Amino acid sequence: MKKSPLVALFALLFVSLFSTSCESTLDYGYYVGELNDQTILQLFALSDEAATNLDFSTYESFFAPNYVAVDAYDSNRTRIYRQDYLGMVKDIFDTAKEMMVQSMVMDIEYSATGQEALVKIQEEEKVVQFGNTRHYTSLIDVDVAIEDGWIFINKTTRTSMQVIEE
């Protein structure tokens, strides 16, 4: 019987979730040990899974205390800080009937120290809420970092967004 790559990915994520434990002073992030392509892909897979499952407590844990979300895809440049961003996300998670998020990592550029990376992703999001469906795709620059083996998201900058008509 041939197993699909998706089944293998979920098995890997499941094993890594339950086999990873470490003492830390951080109350955010996900323990991965080191910052590399595999652990970055794992971060986005887990974040997508938390959003799709409307699991707010897991989703919020991926964002650093100084997290900033920037929308820079039109003539306005909007900045939203962690507390406000996560407040909006919690409202969506609490009221959405269905949600689907899928991130595709397109490029990873590591800092000279190897402790940070700029990750370029294409994200598709679909939310069914209050009888309406919002479906769009975005290009997002994501600043990720690692501290004491814990990976987290510092900043996201949405550089383009396209609504998908249903």
C-alpha cells in the first residue's frame, strides 16, 4: 500500500509534537532545536493546521510578544501589533463556521547569524463566517527567529492580496 506524502507529513508532525519537550523561559514559540528549512516548513504546517482547526491557543503560541502584522499591498500601510492582531483572530476563530489556511513556502533567506530568517510564502485562506465566504490568496514576507531552540514569528508583511471569487 502506497502512502501519500501528506500522510507522511502529518505523521512527522504528530511524532515531533509529542517527542519534543524542553524547559524554557519562553511562553511562546514551538521547540525545534535549530532553525533550518525543515523546522521552518514544520512551523508553517503547524500554524496552518491550528488555523484550519480553529485552535486559537495553539495558533497564538507561534507569535512573539513584539509581533507586528503589516499590510502593504495597497497604497496604505497598516500596522497591527500582537494583542490587536490576535484579538481579531480570536474573534474569527470563535465565530467562523469553517476555515482553511494553506501556506506554501517559496523562499527562505537566513540572517548572517542563522538565528533569523525571512520566509516568503504564498498563503491561501478561506473563511466561512456569518453566512459569507471570504477566499483570497496573499504573498507574505514572514520574519521568523529562534531563541533557545524555540522558533516563532516576529513579523509578517502582506505584499499582495487577491480575492478569489466563488
